[in-house]
Amino acid sequence: MTTDARNFPQAARAALRNERLQGALTHLKEGFQLKRAAAFAAYPIPFENLREQGRAIRDSALSQLDTLLLQFEAQVQAAGGHVHWARDAAEGREIITRILKDSGAKTVTKGKSMVTEEIELNPHLAANGITPIETDLGEYIIQLRNERPSHIVAPAFHLRRSDVEESFRKAHEALPPARLLDDRPALVAEARAVLRRHFEAADAGITGANFLVAETGTAIIVTNEGNGDLTRLLPRTHIVVTGIEKIVPQLADASILLRLLTRSATGQEITSYVSFMSGPKRANDADGPQNFHVVLLDNGRSGLLGSPAQEVLQCIRCGACMNHCPVYGAIGGHAYGATYPGPLGAALDPGLDGLAKTYDLPNASSFCGRCETVCPVKIPLTRIMRHWRNQAFSRGIPSSSFGTGLKLWAWVARRPRLYQMGTGVAARMLRLLAGAQPRLRSLPMLSGWFTARDLAKPAAASFQSEWRKRRGNCKP
Amino acid sequence: MKPVPDYILPAWTADAAAHFIGKSKASVADVHEIAAPEEAPEAILAILTGAGLAPRLHLPAHSPLNALSWQRAPGLAVVQGLPSGDDNAFSGADYGIAETGTLVFLSGPQSASSWHFRPGREFVLLRRSSILPRFEDIIALLSAEGRMPATLNLVTGPSRTADIEQTIELGAHGPRAVHILIAG
């Protein structure tokens, strides 16, 4: 995705002032955090054991990625399917468009796929005369509003019921304007009816894949709505689009990860639907796609192998990290200006989109580490963010003046007498400005810092001076 | 397929069928136990009339379910062909998974995979002897077959979404209700 993560500071500030977004973000605790905690508390095996299994499976898969992908390809081909390798977003778009054009497809239904967001597929299809229709309810809603997903599991998380009603009334022009749409069941029923027509009319279906299984050439999708299955089963052609890192060796590995995924994402033991797709329909099958294509996207992933950021490729896209992140919880997903928000994005987006565009995302962290404690595959997220910060500094990103400023400070800080003199002067000035008040509410030229903070008035004497004064009374 | 690695798996004390029923109900499926598949027609009619619903049911063409004693439920109109979004539909599950109250459907000549996503209300016949403890047991059976079906669906309860204000609503695209008849 072309990011504007360079606007992150402004976008974050705007998000903090956005009252409707702030209202939506209050749902993170009830909607996600508590449900996840309850699910793992109810599970007979301790979370620490489970996530060590998950980490081991993902780590082992990454260490044999090439072998597994080739095995997967052979299995899919043996079943009569096709595998395509896309180096980057442009190649991914081109391959998918070509498959659709070759099959004469005009309308395409889509299951939820963050990878297709990453490669910005929908505008490209539209520009090539192919109409993509999102079928996941959250994705459908944001497609109507021309917005991007704000969360990898709940794309419409930032919206309210009234936003959905407004969008449906505007888009579903054929329906009676006087109809009632004032509650969620009515909205869901309307989406069900409208999208059912699209499912039946579609020439092709595109889904993502939560996991790929090398041993059997299987792609797995996990949904609660059933939209992914209607997307891929009704039309002649099914295209799976996913990242190369999603692969595991065996079905048994996927089974362990599925238990971690559903609990971590929505607090469910299992979703309503888990579907295992292993090629096109067999000759005598009652239904199923005649054409089965899997597009494997690299787009920077292989470049992360062997790097200090490799572990981010273990991600199973549960969203737990962003659900628990105080920064994401304060600003939501859009402010990040990149495909993947939250701690996942801070660790992954620099590898996919480059540091020049995304340098601020690893900085949007106090390293509290909550993300790491809930990650079901034990990705060392803060260590990876620190790696990106080091990279940015040593490469002079965003600008060498930033590095120069830090070096200047370091020069002073290494000279204790100079440092003490400078901070002593500053402390005396701040005390003068504060007067009788215990806190400063503003300072000239620093109003930005003060919009959300106060500064405590410095004490009359510094620790250093007090220590020098009283040192005589302390025996070592 | 290679042998299954030695992962830690959940265990429980109840027998597979009892555990299945508990988990299935928790997933908002409606579960009934019948003595034999022959009792299914009457059971389905009773459920529909009890809920004040039209006694009409879609059956998959060429399915062995067509041979059940439908004459014992004369009020029930049985139709062939794919159900639409407000219809009732009946099918047989290949297996059940006790761990999560999950139904397992394999694609085949007599079983359309899309069947389970089309209707408004799904009725499913599941033999008690087909209920296995975990998905790993299904994998073992598939290993013996030597290959995966083109599509394998795990279905647990009705379709649902929480995409509007993080509140669950049923019947997003798949069935709004699932009734499981456990026979045997």
C-alpha cells in the first residue's frame, strides 16, 4: 500500500481529537481484550505452553520456507490448480488481473484479504474494467465509504451503526427509502440480501488464506460470516492471494495455530466456518470452482528472512497486539497510514514499504511490551521496533538533522559540569515562569507539547546539589 | 501424510457425544437426539411447526437422505434443489468434532459444499458414531484416504458477524440457525 505514514504525527493528533473515533476505541477492552483473556483462561492448557508451540511451528516453517512453498506448489498442481509467484505488489496486481481477464470475468466477489489491501488490488481491477465487490460485512461497509480498514480483523471498527445506515441508504438505491434501518439486525439482513445477489452473479471469487499447508496443497480460510465460502464456491474461478510466509508443513501444525488464532483474535474456540481448500473441484463433485489459482506474494517478505526482523513473519494476523496496544488504543488504525497498523505494522511495514516512508511507526511506542505478552507466536515486537529505529538513525532517516541534534545533545551529556550548568539554568528559569503554581500549563513556542500535558515545576534544589550538601552525613 | 507431531492437545472427561452436545449448544446450535435417522423427518417437522415456520425443506438431489421415511411427516413439503437465503435445508454431516461442537462436511458427488452456506436454516443429520474427539482425529482418517477432498468445511453453529459496533448478529451470509439431529 502506498503509505502516508510520513504524516503520522499529524494523523495521530487528529485521531486524538476525533471524538467519534475515541468513542469507537472504547470497545477494544470489552470487544477484544476481555474476550481473549476469557478464552485462554477457559482453555485447559496454559497460554505460555500454547504460544511456545505456536512459535516453534512458525519458526520452523520460516527456516524451510523455500522447501515448503515448492512442496505446496507441487501438491496444488497435482490437484489441477495453478500457483503464481508475485515478486511485488505490481506483479501481484498484474497476475490477478490477467487471470481474471483470461477467464472473461467482469464481476469479482472478495473475501477479506489484507494482502489484497497491501497490493491495492481493488482500484487496479476497477481501472481494468473489472468490478470487485467486498463481501465481508466490515469490508463491504468501508468499500461503500471508500475507506481503508482500520483493524486487520474488524475493518469497520472505527464506525458506528449510524454510519452503516447512512452508507446503506446511499448505496442501495433500489430499496424503498422509507424502510427502517435503525438497528443492527436490519442492517445485517439488508447486507445479506444485497450481497447474496452479488455472490450468485459473480464470475470469479478472490479470497485470502489464513494458512497454507505444504503437505496437502491446502489453503485455509477462517470466517464467521460464511462470505469467504460463498465467494469461492459459486463462481467458476477461485483465486487465493496470500503472503509467502503463511505456510506450515502439515495439517496438524495448522490445527494448533487455528486454536491460537481464534482465541487471540475474537475470544472464540473456533469460528463458525473453517474451510480447507485443496484445488479445484474434482470431476464428479457436486460443486466447487473449476479453476483454482494461488498467488503467492513476496513484496519484501523474503528480504526479512535472516534479518533481525525475521520473527515478524511468524505473525498469524490475530490482531491481539493492536487490541492491547495503548498507542493503537489512543489513535486507531488509520493514523498509521500504512497497510498494517499497531505493533504489527510498526514491525512489518518498514520491511514492506521501506523505512523512508514508515520511520515514525516504530517510534510510536513506549516499549511497554504489552503486545509481546499477548502475541500467540511470541514475536519480539519491541526488539524489532528497536532494530528499525537503529536502522533509521544510522541511515539518517528522516533527516540527518535529527541525527545531528541527537549528537549535539550527546556531546553536552558527556560533559557533566556543562550539563549540570545548563540544566541548572533551565530549572531556575522554569521555576521563575511557574511562579507560585506547582505546574506549568504552557511555554512560549511549545504549545504543541502542552496541548495534552502539564510540566511539573522543578524542585528548588537539584538532586546533585542536595547530595553534595548532605553527603557528609551519609556513611558509605 | 507424515505422522502427527507430538503437540499438547486439550482433553476432557465427558464422552465425545456429550462433550459435542455441550459445545454445539454453546455455539448457538439447536441440538436434538433421535434414536435413528428414520426419525429425522418427524423431528424436523416438529421443530418447524413448533417455531411457527413454514413446513418446507430442501434436500440435496441424489443424497441418501431422500430414502428416509418422509411419508411419516406428511405435513412437510420436501423439495429438491439448492436452497435460497430464506429456505430450510437438510444434509448429512460426515463427522462431528467433540472439542468444539463442529460439523465436518467433505465435498463429493452427492454433497455440494455450498449447500451449508445458502439456506436460512440448516438441519443436519449426524450419526453419534461419527463424533470424534478432535480435528487431529479427522486428519488421521484423511491420511488413511491418502488425499484431501477438494473442499473440507468445518461448521460450528450459525453464521454470525460482529462488524457493526462489535456486537454479534446471526445470519450474516450463511444460515441464521442450525439444528443438529444426532442419531444413534
